[in-house]
Amino acid sequence: MRLHLAAHRVVWTNPLAGGEGYRPLVAGMQAALPYVDDFLPGHNLRALETLAEVLEEIDEGPRSSRPSTLLHSA
């Protein structure tokens, strides 16, 4: 995926990801997830605060030294 190669880090937010039991089952999302470093919910203020925390950490080191964040609970 070209975006992953061109970007420092790929952070994807999805308001549906905040729902209980949400799973990224759509084929397009499943194809994109291997190239996403952080897949976060975006459904409420706490989720957006978590997004801000992730964005603040981006300059703290190379991508390979940080674990990816998938479906953070808010």
C-alpha cells in the first residue's frame, strides 16, 4: 500500500470502532489494516483524547520501536 510507504505513521480513526463487538469485517478494511499503525475508535471525547495522545507520541521514535494500537478501548 503506497500510503504506508509514504507516511511516517498511519493512524486511522473510525466512529464505529467504539461500538461493543465491532470488528473490521469489510474486505476493504481488512486489506488496509496491515498497513495501519494505529486503528482507534473516534466515537466520543475520550476516544479523541486517546487519538491526541497517540499523535503526541509520533515524534518519540521510529515506527518499528513502538507497538501498534488496534481498537483502543475508550
